[in-house]
Amino acid sequence: MEANVIYRIVNGDERAFDAFMDYYSGMLYRYAYGILGNREDAEEVVSDVFVEVWKVRKGLLEIESMKAYLYTITYRKAVSMLRHTSLRTDVVSLEGVENFTVSTLVSPDQSLISKEELDALNRAIESLPEKCRKVFFLAKIERIPYNEIASMLNITLATVNYHVGYAMNHLRKLLGPGGRNMLTVLMLILGSMIF
């Protein structure tokens, strides 16, 4: 997101804020859905995130990583919703979110990766342990820097590296000889998508 858009938001420009919401809403929805597993709840959380951002807009220029900031707010609100709706009765921590799911990945270019390959990749990702899947999602799908993931999840950088390495090795084994190429193509596709 360009700094001039943030500057306009700080000064109360609602059209700039609409562009900001359009830019970030898809990725925040997928993240909230991964925690909550419910479409309506995820939509409500994302809406609440943007309400909070608008309320504190005067301080937005001081934020180093807008993506990490938004993920942190989304996480906090999703966990609060879990607690409020009593879907879980135990204490929820950043490391302890159960049933974290990654939304089914969709390839925007079917010529690069077939439906069968994409289905195999989605099944392979679903087979990862939950904490590992969450770190993989943040690192490789949403492309958040490892040090920011460590800070967001309150884990060490070494733990982030371990989970990403484990996930990549696990996916390559499950996907077979073409798995490495499929993962590379997918990362390129996702890295070029604008949400």
C-alpha cells in the first residue's frame, strides 16, 4: 500500500480508506476464516478490524509493517470472538489456535498448474500439523517476513524456520517428483496476486 494512501487516510479521506479496505480485505478474510472456520464470523471480524483501523487512523504513519499490524488485530479479534461465542472454553494463545485451516487455494492461471495438481496441493497443505500449517500460510502464502511472523505468534525465529522447512519438505514428499516445481509455480502465482 502506497504511503500517500495512508497519508490520505490519516487526514480522513474516506475514498482512500475504501481503497485500503479493498486491498487488504481478501487476505484478512482468509486469515480470519482460517482461525474461525465460519464465513459470517470471518466477515464480521474483518469489518471490525477496519472499524478499529479507522478509529486509530491518526497513528497509521507510525506503523512499520501494515500487513503484520492488520494480521495482529485480526488475530486478536478472531480469538475474542472465539471466547465470546464459547466455541472454545480454554484459553486461546497465538500458538494454540486449533483447527486453523487454509482456504482452498485457487490458481488464477490454469495453464501454469492443473486442477488436479492444485487439488493435490490443497490436500497436502491440509495434512500439515495445525501450527505448521499456520506458519506456512503466513510465510509462503501471505509472504510475511519470518521475523514478523515470530513477533506476531510470539515464537522464536528458529521455530518459524523449522515449521516452514518442515512444511516444504512434507509437501515435496507428498506431491512426489513434480512437487518442487508445483510449489515454486504456486508461490510465484500467489506472490503476484493483489488482494
